[in-house]
Amino acid sequence: MNAGLANSPMLLDSANQHSSNLLDSLRILAGFRPQVTSTGNIMVAPVAGKFGYDSAITNGANYSGVVTVEQPLFNGRPRRVQFQNITLLNQALRLNVQLSEMDLRKSITAQYITTYADYSQLEFNRDLLKILQREQPALKKLVQNGVYLQTDYLNLNVSIHTQMIAIKKAALLYRDDLHALNLLCGINDRSEVILLKPQLPVRNTFLVSRSPQMLRLRIDSLRLQNARELLDLNYRPRLSAFVDGGVNAINPRNIPHNFGTSFGLSFMAVIYDGRQRRLEYSRLRLREITRQKYRDFYVSQYQTQVNQLLDRLKATDDLLNEIRAQIDAQQRLINIYKVEIANGLVRFTDFILNVTNYTTTRNDLVQAENDRLQILNELNYLK
């Protein structure tokens, strides 16, 4: 699990996006500080005879080089609103990271459960092969003594060979799923390992108010409110103070005497925008209505999913109890058959049939245990 989280490029990308948002915060802060600009201009408007620009307008020429410092005034509210926007973006990003990590953990856990089921099946097939092989020498003697038929011995050999094939198939499936698990975790290792049985306690509190999806819907609501405030800022009157200094002359010979400075205030306000603001308000209201609909639908569906998974978990637990009881009975029956076969009291085909039934029941056990673990995995990572 740790390797999968450490090697995930998606989580790394999310971390880089968080750093990018931090840079955006610094950029916004810089925008409220004094802005220094410089401009330079050389303009000549010649007059040839009666043709040319009016010198009363152009002064014939203009030579300027000015450095201007401008400071926006009354920045408290704009700064707060824009920083709140960055904060909400960071919260949304952290939640996306959390959701991505949950999805990755869920996928890794699900693949581990599947791989462990393959391993359990492989180990059972090996144990069953040993049971059959242990009966082979005794049955051979009983056949030689005429207690059992040659066909019984051949039937056992066929069962042993069938079990060997089952082991090879189980080993191939286990290897493929183990490689898929390593690939999911970003581990370059093709060696086979012994997997431990997964322990999955239920960690989810099943509180819809604390679910990641509900947190996302709350953040979406705050972002819509912030979008409205950002929109209002665009229509807020703006006042700035400025001061500049440099040279501004119309005659090159007077440049040394035309150095100076100026200062003042600049004001800007939107008077009419063609109802764009009202249209944007309408668009934000539609987004909020959609968000509320998603929220109501999610709340109604979340508890339904929880109840369905808990019902499946209980049904699977009941099934497991029945399967384990059946396996205990079949194991006792197999042990009795072993004793009675040695004395030639039962048909050997009945023993093979009981072993076949035992195999089927053990396969059902592996599948039911796998289903139970997958349900627990779904419960723990329910969003």
C-alpha cells in the first residue's frame, strides 16, 4: 500500500497543483502592492509646407521617459475575497487528493484480496493433492490383494493428475494477479511471495455529513458564493493613487530643463454593462440549484448503499457459517472413508465422490471469503 501511494504520479500531480496554488496566492498578494512601470516615447510630427498635423495638437514633437508608481487603495475586501478563492481551491484540491488516495487504496486492497483468494485456492489444491497421494500406496496394495478393482486405482491416478492440472492453473492465475498487484503499486518485481490474510476492520463511520462527497458539495457551495463576490468586485468603484517622475519635452534642447514629477488619484466605475452582471447572477443561481439537487440525491442514495452493503455482509457471514459447517462434516466423512477403505468396507468411487464434493465446498468457501472481504473494502471506502 505504501509503495502504491509513494509511486502514484496522480498524487504527485495533485501535490504540484497545491504548490501552484501557493504561487497564485503570492501573485495575488503582489498585485495589491505598488506597481512600478516605465514608459518611453519619441514622437516627431513634421510639417511640409501646408501639409502636416496641427502643431497645436502635436507640438511638433514629443520626447518622454517616465517612471510611474501606482497603488490601489481600499484593498481589504478585494484581497479577502481573492484569498478566499485560493483557499477554497486548495480545499477542493486537498479533497481531490483524498478521493484519489481513497480510490487508489481501494483498488490496491481489492487486487490484494483477489490475489490472496488465488493464493488460498492454490494452497488448498496442494493440500488436496497430498490427501490423494497418501491414499495411493495403500490402495495399490488393496488392489493387488483383490480388495479393490484395478479401475479404482486408475480412477485415483486420474484424480491425482486432474489435481496437478488444477494446481498449475491456480499457480498461473495467482502469478498473473500478483503481477497485476505489483503493477498497480508501481513495484517492478516478478518474484512470487506468500501473502498474509488481509484483516479489514470496518473503519467507516457511515455519517453522510462527513463523507468526502458531501464535503465536496459544501466546498462547491462556498465557491459559488465566492464567485458571486468576485463578480461584485468587478463592478466595485476603484480608486488608485499614482506618482510619476521623468522627462517630458517637445524640444530636444530643453530636455535637461524638463525633468519633473506629477501625482494624483485615478477613479474608475462601471456605469452600464448591458445587463451582463444580472445574467451572470442567473447562471450562478442555476449552478446552485443543480448543486442542491445533487446533494439531495446523494443523501438519499448514501444510506441506501450502506444498508445494501451491510445486508450483503450479513448474508455472506451466514453463508460462511453454513459452508464451514459443511466442510467440517465433509472432513470427518473423508477421515472415516480413509479408515474404511483400508479395511475394504466402502466403494472407492464413493470416496472420490466425497473428495469432489469437498473440493467444491472449499471453492465455495474461498469465493465467499473473497466476497466478504470485497464488501468490507467497499464499506471502508464508500464515498
